[in-house]
Amino acid sequence: MSSPSSWLFSDSSRYSTRARLLFMGLSFAIGILTFLLYLALWYICTTRRRRQQRLSAAAAAAADAAGGMSADAIAALPTFTFSVDGGGAAAALDCPVCLGQAEAGDKVRRLPKCGHAFHAECVDAWLRAHSTCPMCRAAVGPPAAAVATKAAAAATAEALPPV
Ligand SMILES: [Zn+2]
Ligand SMILES: [Zn+2]
């Protein structure tokens, strides 16, 4: 009675050992496969991100080379609504881009450095491709003094010790 039971026990234990080995081998293989898959995904993501960064950097460099201004920079330029009741010589404004006269209610942009004025929509289209005044080719942008003041203010803020 004890002999068959021990035979059965030993057989079942041998079987379970083999099954356990098989299971361990399988899980080991699955673990390695998962790790490889994870590595591959990580590699693909990294290279894609790097390529996107390189592409966006190239696009920014191309925009710089072409000299176009960003929409934010264009929107930051001083704008006013043209009105004829200002009177005097300022009443007539010829837009050099479309060669048309500004009419009351037209949006007009005045470039801060050279003071030339244009229809906002006319000069916006130009400034998206260039960063110079279409009349005198002076560089458009915030006056150098304002930039210097801002930089100085930032430097002062950094120099101050935390309270
Ligand atoms: Zn115009
Ligand atoms: Zn100008």
C-alpha cells in the first residue's frame, strides 16, 4: 500500500518538477521578450523624438535664415486704428505695400524703429517672410534700449539674494 503511493508520489513530483522547469523557462523567455520589446519601443521613441527635435531646430533655423517674424512678434508691434479726425498732415497715409490709402477705421501698424506705417494686414503678410521694414529695410523688432533694459532688469532680479 505504501509502495504504490510512494511510486505515485515520486512520479507526480518528477512531473511537477519538469512542469516547474518548463514554467520557469517559459516565464524567463517571456521576461526576456518583454525586456527586448521594451528596449525596442524605447529606442524607437528616442530616435523619433530626436528626429523631431532635429526637424524643429532645422525649421527654426530656416525661418531665421528667411528672416520671417513669428506671429507673436508681429502682434507685439504697435498698432492703432487710423482716423481722419486726427487732422493735418497725418490725415493722409499711403500704404507702400498695396499703394492704397488708409481709410478711417483701418488697422495701421507703425514699425517702432523707423516709424513707417502700413496697413496691418499688408505689413503682417510681409513680416511673416521678412524681418525688415518694406520701405527702408531697417530691422523690425523691439528697440534695442527696451531689450537692454529688460536684460538688465532680469540680471538685477537674479543678482538679488532670496529673502
Ligand atoms: Zn496696404
Ligand atoms: Zn521703415
